[in-house]
Amino acid sequence: MYARKLQIERVDGVGQHHACPIHWIDNFAMRNFTNDAIFDDTLPVRDGVLEVGYRVPVKELRDAMEDWFRRKGYLQPQETLSVTELATP
């Protein structure tokens, strides 16, 4: 079910990448906050890492996470979110 690993990073105003804390990722992953079944196949693993199923669309996930992180005050106006798929061995 969790066949893919994604790297979740906050990109600051000067382009530096920082792993998002697991509590940010976990907060988003709770369905009662997103209310979208497409993100049910997510499992926060550690800072900056989220495991997901094949049906989770990365771009939509990034957009929804960035929106949620902004509403929670985790991201500053000059910051963005980077979500990239990690290579699997």
C-alpha cells in the first residue's frame, strides 16, 4: 500500500531546503483535516518523509499540503513546499 516514499521539504526565501517536521506532515495526513479520501493512503514516517500509495497524485498532494501548511502558519509567505519522489531500491 505504501509503495512510494516522498521527500517533503520547506524551501526558504533563499532556496535552502529543510525537511518538514513530522508533526506538520502528520497534522496534514489526518483525514478530518483534509477531508479528501485520495490522501488516505499516506503514512508519515519521519521528518521530511511521507510514504504513499500509488493512487496519491504528487502534484495535488503538494498543492494541498502547501495550502494546509500556510493556513496553519507553518510556511511563511516567501516560502514554498517541495515534494519529490525518492528512488526506491
